[in-house]
Amino acid sequence: MTWSKWFVEPAFTSIFFLLGVLTLYWFSTSKLIKYMENRGQHPDPNQVRTIFGLIYMVILLIVTQVSVMGTDHSWVFTNFQIFAVVFVSYFLMLEIRIWQLALATLIFMAIDGTLMIGLTWAYAVVYIGFYLTMKLIKSHRHSPWRDYFDFASTALFFSTVLWWLILLRFNLGWTIAAWEILFSFLLLSIMYVYVDSLLAGADTLAQLTYTTNYDELTRVHNFYSFKKAFGHQFKAAQTEHHPLTLMLFDIDHFKHVNDTYGHLTGDYVLSHVAELITQQLQTIDPTLVLYRTGGEEFTIIFDNYTIGQAREHVDAIAQGVRSAEFRHAGKTIDISISVGATQLKTEDDSQVDLYRRADESLYYSKRHGRDQVTIG
């Protein structure tokens, strides 16, 4: 097997092409997600894979079809088109409206130069029906075997209809069409097993990632997640010379809450504080993230904020907690927070210097009456 001699059957090359397309897609999206996380972002892996997958499949469809456009063999990528429709509808579960799907189909037909061919319109209608049906069966999951049966039977039915239309248009023999239908069924079955295993692995990884980066009680980011983000943002602020402000705060008299009302009430206070501030951050700046970095200690990194710019929001957060109603097990509890905040300075050699100064400011607030903000 060399560049000039290739003794592998087309069926095998098609299978390897399919697996290569899927593997490249999965590798690329994993690298993209990792890159975004390293940049201090918090991407939704499913959203990234969906958007990238749509763009990826559109490019592949256009490139492959253009390569055979206008020839007697313009039907040779039909199985790949079937594969693309199944991938986008069944595995990506894209929410595309019928008019958007029809518009995309018309554009593809225009590129392919088949707008004036009657059978192509029938072909397009079947494709749209194929897409909608695959989405429908994916939304009604049952047992693994039932899911595969629904997938395989639907794919086989539409593949048969599509290849029958191809047979009519290009005068293919029934033998060729039968083999193509069988091969389409084989490709889609391999795709089902392969992609399903990838998604199962991704779900496991996502669960592990969530457990690693999120606090189980409050559902906000934990100390491990904070260390990663703080390290990246501190380095970026130093390198790019933009401001960085750190806010640390404790819930006042939290031990008294636990001792007086019980740990269930304490858990409620932690969760409610986290929920209130998370909602408030969404209105202030959706890029801001709340971290639970200790028992009753939380942290917010104001990336690209001076202390003056952050101070207004810090005061608003403290006031929001102070004025919120905390009621649990029939008891109303007054809750406030003590805050320490500081901005990155030129003499800060490491992130520890910045964190220590914010921590010292926090403890100044706690020692001098609590329910206040101290700027260091």
C-alpha cells in the first residue's frame, strides 16, 4: 500500500473516512473546549460541540459535493450526505426550524446546480423529512436496544427512498442501489456505536469535571476552580497590564447560625447566599463568577476592573445580602457579609501577594464590627 498503489476495497476506505471525520471532529472540539478553559472561560461543552459540529459538517458537505459537481458521478457522496443529516439531527439535536432547513437545502441545491431538476426537489423533501424524523425519535428514548432499532429502521427506510430517487435520476442498476443501501445501513450502524460511545465517555468526563470544579452544596465554582482561574487571570493581568480586583467575603456569625438553628439551616444560608449573588452577578456582568473557597468564605475575581470600578458592585452585593430575606424552618434570620477587596499592584510578585492583601482586608472587616467592606 503506497501512494501509487492502493489495494483496499472502497467499502473499507469509506468506513475509515467516516471514522476519521468523526475522530477529527471530536479531537477538534475537545481541543477547542480545553483552549477556552485555559483562557479562563467556562464554555458549555455541548454548545461548543453543537456549533462546531454544524459548521464542520456544512464545510465537509460543500467541499465533497463541489468536487464531483457536474459529473456523471455526482451521486457518489450520497451516503456521506445521509451520514451528515443523521449526525446533525440525531446526535447534535440541532434546533433548526423548517424554513431554515428549507433555505439551507435550496442554497445547497444552488451550489450543486440542481435547482431545475425535478427529482432533486423530491430528494430535498425526503432529506428534510429524514432530518425531522431522526430528531423526533431521538427525543423519545427507551431502552438501548429499542433506541437502536428506532434509529436503524428509520435510517434504513429513508436511505432506501433516497437511493431509489438516485436510481431513477442516474439510471443506476438495482444491484448498485441495493449494495449502496446496505452499505449506508452499515455506515450508520458503525456511526451509532462509535458516536454513542464517545458521548457516553463525554458524559462521564463532564460529570467528573463538574465534581472537580463545582461545590456540591451551593452549585457554584469551588476552590480548585478558583485556583485555576485566578492563576490564569493574574498572569494575564501582569502580562497585558490590565487591572484585576479580588473580592473575598465571609458570612457573618455563620457558626452562630449553625449552633442556634442547626446545620440544615446553615446549608440553606450558604445556598441562598450563593444563589442571590450568582443572580446579581448575571445582571452586573455575566462573565463574573462566584467561587466558594472555604466553609462560609466566597470569592469573586473582577477581571479587568479597577478597585474603583469594582467598589460599586462590591457594595451592591453586600447590600443585596443584607436586605434579602432568609427564612428557614419557620425562622427568619438576619444575614450579612464582611468583605475584603484589593487591586493588583505593580509590586505584587505572585498571586499570593494579592490574595493575602484581600484576606487581610477581610479580617479587618470582621474584627471591626463585621457587615462592612474594607479596601486594601
